[in-house]
Amino acid sequence: MGSARSKGTKDTLMLQLHWVKSTRDGWLPLNTFNLDGVRTAFGVYIIWHSGNSPWTVRVGQGDITDRLGCHRDDNEVQAYKDRGDLYVTWAAVPEVQADGVERYLADELKPHVGTRWPNVTAIPVNIPWAA
């Protein structure tokens, strides 16, 4: 799960991640889904808001349960729930690749919150909602 590579465009290898969804194949609401159900110990995550102009709020990496629990209490993240519901997804990523994946997600998704990203070479990955 989350570590198979496939050929991307222009001979760039892209790390294919398995982004978590609910058992009903929907995105998980950040503030209400059961954190006890998280089975991924370490990985990367994306938080975004819905609404008229959906946008990425935060990307990050680490212990998924811990980090998402912290973001439930993070005023900077929670400020965006006025623009639409907050959703989250995450994927398992080997720790040695997490900095590069986080860098790529930050570069591609331009989150509202967070200004410091790992200063490493980006590792391209599939974006969860991209076709």
C-alpha cells in the first residue's frame, strides 16, 4: 500500500499512493471521523475545505492520528471551516520519502496554512482527487 511506482509523464517516476476514504468511498470530515479507526501509523496527509472555492488548507506528514488530532485543535486550520466543510485524506509513505512527498504536495496544492516545507527534492505522487 502506497509504495508502488509507476511511470508518469515525461519519463518521471510517480509514487502511486493509496489515499484513504471512508468505507462508503467518501472523503472523511476532519472534525468528526473516528480517529481510533486510523490504521496508518505514519504517512502524509491533506486537509482541504469544500464550498464555492474549495482549496487545500494544510499538508503534512507524521503520525497520522497525532497530527490530525492536533489539527482539530489548530485555530489556523479551523478558521477555514467557515468557507466549507473540512475534509482529510492520508496515505502511508515510507519515512525516507515523506519529506519529498510533502514538498511535492505543498508545491502542487499551495495550502493556505503552513509556509515552511522540507528543503528537499520533491517526489511526485498522485493527487487524491485528480483523474
